Amino acid sequence: MDRTKVNELKGFIDTIRARPELLQLPELGFFKSYLESLGATIPEVEKPSSEETSSSEDEKMPRTHETHGENSPKQAAEEEEEEEEPIVDPAKPDESVFNDPSDPERLEPESQPVLSAGPADKELSDDEMDKQAGLKQEATEAMEDGDLQKALEKYTEAIDMGGATALLFARRAAVLLKLKRPLAAISDADAALKLNPDSGRAYRIRGVANRRLQRWEEAHSDLAAAQNIDFDDATEEVHRFVDEKWTKIAQLRRDYQNEIEENERLRKEREIKKRRMAAQKAYDAQKKAEESSSSSASAEGMPSGGMPGGMPGGMPGGMPDMSDPDLQAAFSNPK
């Protein structure tokens, strides 16, 4: 017997076994009669009720929309994404709230320019050095007499001669601070620290000047350095006051930074979620397109062209030639 025809027959039988209702087709009436002649009972196919037909049709229809009041998990996720509140960064904290306008030690920045630092690289002669020493002595005496303006003038003359030391700048800075010129005092303290980075006096004067300008961060740093280099009991009270202010400001900054970082983390999470949803949507669309293409190519699992001789699709290899002697022999001898 031709193996190809046997395979065709097997495919035909498999199809009939899966879909016995095909035996009711007029085209297969001869085959149905043959089976009945062998004593087979062919079940009648019940016609579906209108409700079942409607239900069946509904199941075959693509579900483009969910029933009212019910959303798929993907739709719910998309709606949730749309309903998420926008992430808004906090406003930069206003640190001026820690400034007390009624603070008796508070000073406004002066309008006068800072004083000259003199020629730093000039080498003084012996006579010039003696003169400079005399000016410093006069300044010290003026300080003792409470004549701050004269003391400032004498220190300035000495500095303008050139070759000023860190100590000389620090002394004039102290006078400037007493004269309520904090910016000029800070400038001289800077000059002193440039010459001597370990000048505790310069740090102390600059720290107090910053405190009176209510520059709490700078004051905290300078006073801490001054106390580490040369602890001073009189400065400790100011240091504690400044430290209390700075602790509150530092906490405010940390809270602000933490919120900024948390917002950035949330933005990244949302972006990742958005990308995942887009990828899932693209995957679902591709899968749906592939299923639609597969359904078009094989309606309900049967070839779209039907079988030769007007037979319905779904019979693999077409309808076998039932007039073939070998096939007739096979049917007549089931074993």
C-alpha cells in the first residue's frame, strides 16, 4: 500500500475524530454510509441555541474593551501611572530665618573699601624696620588709651611700609572689628592667615566678624579652628552661640538634600516603570499581531483553501482517494 495515501487517510481520520460534526456534511455522505454499514453509530450534531451561538460569537470576537467597571491589570497600571501626582522639588530653604534683626551684636557690611596690604615682598632696611616698630608701639599705646582711630592709622602706616607680618595684620584686623568694619577685618585676617595658616588670633577675629555679619557657616568654621589652635575662654561663649545656629542650619540643609535625593529616586523608579510598561505594550501588540496572522492563515486550525472537491478546510493533505483499492482493503479489514 502506498505510504503517502495511508498517511493521508490517518490525517483524515484524526480530523474526523476531532470534529465528528464534519460527517454530517453532504460531501462526506458516502463515508458516513460506509461507516454505518460497518455498524458504526454516527452521533447527530445538536444545533446550538441562540444564546449559545451568541456566547460563542462573543468569545470569538477580539476583546478590545473590558466590561464596564472592570479593568485589566495593565489598564489599571496605566491609569495609575496617569493619576500619579507630579514630583515637585522643595524650595531652597531660607536660612535667613535664623538671623535675628534685633541681635545687639549684629553688624551691617560697611561701605568703606578694605585697606591696603602694602608691598608684601619689600625688604625693609634697618632704619625702616626701626620706624615700623615705632609705629606699632604707637598703635598699641593708642589702643590702651581707647583711641581706636589713631591705632588704626598707626597700624596702617606700618603695613604700608611693606613686609608686614601675620601678627601685624591680625592686630589691625582687631582694631577694624572694634570700629565696626567687619569686612575690612576679614580682609586683614585673610592676609594674616595667608602668611601664617596656624594663626589662632586671625581665625578668632575672622570668626567673630562673620558672626556679627550673621554668616553662621563661616563663623562656625573659623571659631572651631581658633579654639582648636588656641583655646580661649572668652571666645567659647560666642562659639557655642554660633554652633547652635549652625546646627539648625545644617539640619535644614540635610532635610532639603534628602528630599531632593528622594525625589530623584522616585523619578528614576517612574522612568523604569514607564519603560517596562512600554516594553510590555510593544510585546503584547506584537503577540496579538502574530496571533491574528496565524488565525488568518488557518481559520480554526484548517487550511483556508478547503479540500479538493469542495470539501471544507481542516483535513490535512486533502481528502484521500476512497476509490483506491488499497484504501478500500484497509477499511474492509480494520485489523
